[in-house]
Amino acid sequence: MRITKINDHLTQLTRLRFVNAYLVREDDGLTLVDTTLKGAGKDIIAAADAPIRRILLTHGHGDHAGSVDELREALGADVEYLLAEPDARIHAGEAKKTAGGWPKIASRPDRFPVARERIGSLEVVAAPGHTPGHVAFVDARDRTLLCGDTFTTMWGVAVTAKKLQRWPLAATATDDPELDRQSARTLRALEPARLAPGHGPVVEAPLVAMDRAIAKA
Ligand SMILES: [Zn+2]
């Protein structure tokens, strides 16, 4: 796993060169945003330089939720697990699977993050489309946008609603492109100072690139 310290609040964890999770520093320890694929639990725990207090997912796809079960087992039930309700219902078999990979996840969230809620320094932003329950998070301290899979940055900034692109993996897993485009505009309107995506490097001062990506999508 590649560990990239972005700033005092944010560390990016990358597996297989293209799947990211993030450690966000809070007063009480760390918030883990996404878990990458199955099998990353030990590496994520080893990368944490403070206790992980909560596991927060942008959405339920296997390359984001894959290590939730092993992390829950290793960290114990005191570590809160949050995933938005529509995606949690797919994991629970209560709703139909949408596009993309949905592995078996036994863990059930302790609660569902809701739009505009603050979880430590992170504000929850509803960004459905890639999956029905997809959410993004803005760090109120420095306007970092953890955008999940609404945007990718593998070969430049792109909206996952755009089907034909140089890095198509997250695009083909996008359930509702029109809703995803709307969410991309919602996230752009937040005027983030940096974009921290599920796939690709962190991009500083991303507004022009986001505008270009939205225009192309
Ligand atoms: Zn995804």
C-alpha cells in the first residue's frame, strides 16, 4: 500500500496504483474514509498513526467497502461504521444491486450519514448517481473534497457519468449518469480547494479541471 501524506489532516492510502482510501485526522483520532478492496485491513491499521475512531464510506462498491468486515473485526465494535442507507440496503440484500461490483459485506452500519451532517470536520454532501447512496465529504478546515467516485483523476479530472474516457472503470460502474452529472455540478459549486478522489491522485486547485470535466460529461 502506498501512503501519501497530503497535509496535516489528510493521508491518502493507495492500493494497486488506482484504489484510494483516506485517513482524516480529527481531535479524537482518525476517520477512515473508504477501505479499498478486500484484504487491506492490516495495511490500513498499520498506516494509521492514531486510533481509527470511525469508518465512513462514500459508497458500497467492493473497491471502497471491501475491507469493512475485516476492519470491524480487528478494530472492535466501538469503532463506528457509517454508510448511506440506500447502499447499506443493497449490502443487506434488501434492495436490488445497481451497476458495479457489490461483494458480500456482512457488516451493517451503526448509522447512516445524512446530507449536511457534520462528522468531525467532515460535512456530508449527498452525491447520488454513481450509486443510489453515494455521498461526498468536505473538510470544513481546508475545503478538501473527498468526492468518492463522482470524479476520478486517473488521467486528468473526469466525471464518472462520461462513459467513453481513458480510465473507464468507475464510469462503467456508474448507475445513473444523469444524476451523477447533477452531483458533479453540486460538488463543483462547493468550490473545493483540493479534490481527493476514490481513484487517482489528489488534485490541488481543481475548479478549472472540474469545469472542463463537467462540460465533457
Ligand atoms: Zn464505485
